[in-house]
Amino acid sequence: MNNVQLGFVDYAVLAIYVIAVVAIGFALRRYMKSSSDFLTSGRSIPAWVTGLAFISANLGALELVGMAASGAKYGIATSHFYWVGAIPAMIFLAVFMMPFYYGSKARSVPEYLKMRFDERVRALNSIAFAVMTVFASGISMNALAKLLNQLLGWNYHLALWICSAVVLVYVLKGGLTSAIYTEVLQFFMIVLGFAPVVYLGLKDVGGWGNMNASLQTVAQNPMALNLGEKAYAADAWTSAWNPLLGGPSANPMGVDLFAMVFGLGFVLSFGYWCTNFLVVQRAMAAKNMSAARRTPLIAAVPKMIFPILVIVPGMIAVALTSMPNKNYRIPPPILSEQVYDQAAAVVKASTALEGAAGVEAVTKAIGKKMDSAKVTALLKDAPKLSDADIKKGLYNAIAEYDYDGVILSLVKKYCPTGLLGLALTALLASFMSGMAGNVTAFNTVWTYDLYQAYLAPNKSDQHYFWMGQAITVVGILLSIACAYFASMYNNAMDIIQLVFGFVNAPLFATFLLGMFWARTTGTGAFLGLFGGIGGSAVFHALTTTFSNLDASGHVLNGMKGGYLGVLVKFPSEMAQNFWLASFAFIICFALTLGISMATRRTKTDEELRGLVYSLTPKIKDEEQSWYLRPATLGIVLLLCCVILNLIFR
Amino acid sequence: MGLDIRWPIGLMFSLIGVIMTLFGLATSSNAEMYHRSLDINVNLYWGLLLLVFGGWMLLMAWRAAKAGPAPEDKNSKPH
């Protein structure tokens, strides 16, 4: 509806931020002399910097927007994506896996796979990763540009191109170092930009206790606010574990305990944090082994407290929606001004219609589910109201929600000029950090794992340096193209994301066996991966959710699975997704194990030194002070995580 | 690499802090404007906080620069 006006101060804050990130790029330009300076930072960065960059690259705009949305939909249980789905995996990466990534001197995750297995595994992983990063970047760019356009009235194309241009300039000038340094700056920007919004929101709902009290009322009757179709126990939004223990029907996520702990907490989480080059690359840029291992541990600290920043806003939004005097609602799906104009005309023309007929006419004009009580009241009052008030009434009467709009709607509600600029800059910073992360991971994998490995081996380093820069430009252009593609062909994008889900699900089985079992062979890993990917596809084709079936049991949307028949029905897409990952992992694990036993080893123990746990000399941590040892830090962090889970159980 | 990241972070937040503080002071009588932030002059207070954070970053960077290159960790031999 009404767009916010930015003042001079807001633009000044935004401009200072842009100047700062571009200046970092230019300041680093003189250090960029070789391809490794540009693509791997020459392994020279202190741990606290790589640690904050590690978390910042992960904290893209979609994370901020999406986690606030989940906070509104599922409440505090969204923290499982942090305290179950991230921290344990980050600690595992630091303690057990970084020694192989860093110690092997591989420049990328696919290159490690080549050293450990063979070229086939590397090719499969690097191609999938390169394509995926470009699409991920494009999808996130499209989502953010659309949000800025719809909620702030910014020009879609302008937002897209300007943000991309800023990222291009600083990545092109300072390479990975520049991306990592700006990610640290962006980290502070995101935290300091959103913290006041969360504070004001919490204060407005009357503090933590009051917010929880409201959410407990909502949980027992979400239908009153059109937030759900069935009632839950009072603590469904305010407890993380109790609703989960009650089974899929007792929590709004519709997930069971096994899927949450094994599917998310083990398979998906370890698959992302321990194998995704986007994050691992930050740790690999650290100045020494000790710093590399501390990187994910340092990152785990902010990750553990991020729920306050990203999930609580969603919970605040639900609490506010339940308080009539706060004049707030979670935004409805975006409708154009014409739709509201037409619907307002219908309202005025229908005031004479009796009851249901009037509501039906208005619902038809808006094209969304409407709250009939509110529409009836609006029809009654319409003769006394101005056009603007009628449109406001229509806006409030829409009974559907666009949860992705939560975070921006709170920014709009609480931020006066000045703070508004800071909060929007924080949003753009998260967008750029995610994008720069994708671009720098993409250009390294392309240059070292595809271009140097298969297209043009044995060229001079200057040639690869040049290629690294050229592919940075190409990568950003491809991302922009993907963003436009996503804005035009939403369904095609859904299919692509679905396929990437299949490709990623089994990945951790390959790494786990490869790193901890010397007997694993290249053929076993390669075929196991294919088997896992195929297993995911078959699983998806044969299962679906209850809501995707019509009354006679027919599948409504093949995209949501079950297009080859329905063997298993899940209560929610999230549950289906977690089970799919678990299934793919098990298939990949079993196949890799079996085929490895049946095939001959191609790598000797000597060749696998530094790549496999049992064949690598243990790192001596005793030389360091106890509080710097990764294992000690890991245990402390794990304890903190357990305590958090207990507090919010 | 030769750049201490605390310099740009410190400079940026100090500058933004100064701007927000001054703007907060200039608009402190504008009750209508701060109605949305629950009648708190957030620009003033948050600007001051950013200023403190930026100043602290600058101080750390300055101290590090004065102390010269940090002594290398024991196990920072190239691997």
C-alpha cells in the first residue's frame, strides 16, 4: 500500500555504506597480484575476520526474510534451524573436517574431492555447485528486488542492477579478500541495523513475557486471525521442543522428531555446513591451520544468538497482529492499486446487498480469501467512509498473509527517518554479503575446478588471474539473468530448486565415508552420489503431503511430489523434505559402502595421507593455550547450545 | 593482507553515528516523527551507540598499528 518516503539522512547512511565497501575493494587492489591472491586470499586472514565472514556469507537477504517469515509461521521452533541445524555441524567442521580441507592444500571443496577420489567426483560436484550458486544468487536477487519494489516502491531493475554493480566493483578489485572484509563490515551493519527494530518491537508488544502470552492465545485459536486451520497447545509457538515431542500434528511445522533430528540436524545441516564451498571457502582463506579451525567456531557464537535478530521479529509480528489496538497486521499478498480501486468500487456498490452476497462480491473483486466478519463490517460502514479508508479496510480484511513481508513491514512501522536508512542499509548489506559469497565461490570453482582442470590446463598464473576476474563479471551477469528468469518463470525456478535439493541431499554421505574410511573408492563415491540423487528423485515422485491431495486422493500439484503414485503421505512439505534428505543419505551411504567394497582401491595409503582421518597424523593442539584449542572451544559451544535448547524447550 | 578491516568499519560507523546523532538532536522537538518509534528519539540514542562502536573499532585498529605487526602464532608456519 503506502510506500515509505526516504529522507536525506537515509540516503546519506546508504551512501556512506556503499562508499565504505567500494573503498575496501580499492584499498585491496594493490595486493591482488596472482590468481591465488584473488581467488583464495593467499591464505592470510586472521580467524576473527574469516569467522565473521563465514557467518555473514551465510546470512543472505533470503535468510533474514525467510527466518522472520518462519518465526511468524512456526514461532520459536524456527530456532531448530540454528541450534540443531547449524551449531553441531559447524563444530564438527572445525574439529574434524577443517584439518583435511586446510591441510590438503586444496583450493576448493571440489579439488579436495579430486585428491581424495578422482576427477569424476570433482567434475560432478563442481558443475553442480557452479550452476547452483548462480541460480541461488539469482533467486535471492529477484526476491529482494521484488520486495523492495513492492514494499518501498523502488524500481525493480534499478535495485537489481545497482546492488549487483556495487558487488561487482568491490569483488573485482579486491577478490576474495575484499568479499571477506566487506562481509565483516556487513555483519556489523546487519546486527546494528536490525537490533533497534527488534528492541522497539519487543517494547511495543510489552516485552518478552507479554509477547509469549499473546502467542499462547494465538496458538490455541489461530483460526481467529486466519493464521492456521487448527488449534494447537498453548506453547506451540513459544516452545521449541515440547510441540515437537507431541508429534507432527502438535506443531505448526508438521514435523516429527526423527525428521527434525536426523533429517535436518544431521543430513541437511552437515551436508550444508561441512561441504558447501560458499562457507568452507571462508575458513580455507584463514592464515594458518589453527585460524582455519577456529573460523567455524567463532562463527558459531553469533549464529547461536541470531534467532533474537531474525526469528523474534516474526513472533513480534504475530503478537502485534493479535492486538487490535496496535494497528498492525502481517502484510497480505501484494495486490496492485487497481485491484484495491476496483474492490473499493464494488464495496460502495454492494452496501445494499444482504450479508453473504456482498461478501462474495468483494471477495471476487480482491481475488483472495477474505475475513467475512471484517468485510461485513466494512460494507456496513462504507457509506460513511472515504475511499482511502475503504481501501485500508479491504487491506485489513484480507485473510491471507505474505510472511516474507514481515521484516520490512516492521521496519516501516517502527523506523523514523534516520533509523530507517540504517535498517534498509542493513537489509541491502545482507543481500550483498550473500551475493558476494556466491560470486567468490563461483569464480574459484570455475577457474580452478572447471577451467584449469578441463578447459585450459597448464596456462600461466596470470592467465588464471585474468580468468578469475573475467568470470566474476560473467558470474554476476549470469546471476542477473537468473533473477530475471526467476521473475518471469516462477515455476521453472521451483523445478530447478527441487533438482538442487536432490543433488545436495546425499552429499554428506560421500564426505563422511571419504574422510573417515580409507577403503572408500572413487567409483563407490561417484556411483553412490548418483544413486543418492536418483533415490531423492524417486522418493519425491512417490510421496506427497496430505494437503496436496484432493478429497478422492488425487495429487493436485506434481511439483509437491507424488506424480508417480503416493506411497507415503507427510503432514507438511518440511517433513517430506527432511525425510527425503534422510532417505537420500542412507541410499548414498549404503551404495558407496557396498560399491567401495566391491571395487579395487586406486589410491595408496601414502596418497591419502592428509586426506583421510586414520592416515593423517593428529594435529597437536597441546602447544596452544587450552582456550584456543578447537576441541575445547567446540565442547564449550556445544554445551551452550544444549543449554539454549533446554531454556527454550 | 595489508589492510586492517577495523579502520573502514570504525570510520563508517563513526560517520554514520555522527550523522544520526546530529540528526537526532536537530529533530528532538519533533514529537510526531518519533511517535512511530514509541516516542523514543532513536536517532540520537542509536547514533551515539554507533559512534561508541565505531570509536572503539578505530581505537583497536590504532593500537594494533602502534604495536606493529602482531607476533605470529606458534603454528603459523606455512603448511
